[in-house]
Amino acid sequence: MLTIDQRIRFEYPKQIHFECDRCALCCGDSKHRVRRIHLLNIDLVRISKRTSMTRDEFTTKIDGFEPYVYQMKKTAEGFCFFLRDGSCSIYEVRPLICRFYPFQLQNRGNSRYLFSYTKECLGIGKGPQLERRFFEELFAKFTASMKSV
């Protein structure tokens, strides 16, 4: 059973449809934006354990984006270091920021959060309508990851 602290409130887009069509647009740069895959410490631990790589092999240090402390390295073409043949080679341990895409969570203060989304994602408008439960589960992943910060 999913429990969320009742003092915490979040808003989410109503009547939004989404289904990932595995286009990998979220895994790299596009004509309109530079994709930055920011990583939490827990992301580093999971990826390192899965790949037996050190963090320096797949990340660069960043400042000013706390709680994110590292950024995923990219290929010369601007794609995620772990994108292989159009698929994520670390899908089971992919970073929190990737689990959220195409959604973002903004802290509005006073224990209030807002889910928003990018219209750039080709999966927006496709598939089933997302219910509150979907966003509750995303929020639970966020809170679990923040406990490790």
C-alpha cells in the first residue's frame, strides 16, 4: 500500500495521456534543447553496482544543482552514455530523472509540489489517461530517493 504524508500536497496534469513509444528522444540532445541527465548519489550507487564502473567513467561533477551532484556523460552525438542501439542498457537502474520523463516535479514551497511535463515528448497524448495513482507512485520514488540524499 502506498502512503504519502498527508501534509504534502501535489498537483498533477489532469486528463493527460501518456505512453512511451521508445523513441529515445529523452536520451539525448535535440534541435531545441540540450539534455542534461542529472544524477543523485543513489543513482550513482545503483549504476556503479550494476555496471561495475566507477562514477568517473560515466559522469562529470556539477555544482549548483543540488541535490544533483553529477551529470551523465554523453556520446559525441549528444546521447546518454548508456544508450545502446536505441535502448537504455541500464533501464532497470536508470536515474530518477529518467524515470520521471516526460514529467518534472517542482517544489512550490510549503510542502506543495507540482508535476508538469514537456510537450516535446512524442508519447504525450498517446496511450491511457494517467490517473492520480500514477503520480503518487512517481512521487513515492522521489521521496524514497530523497531519503538517501
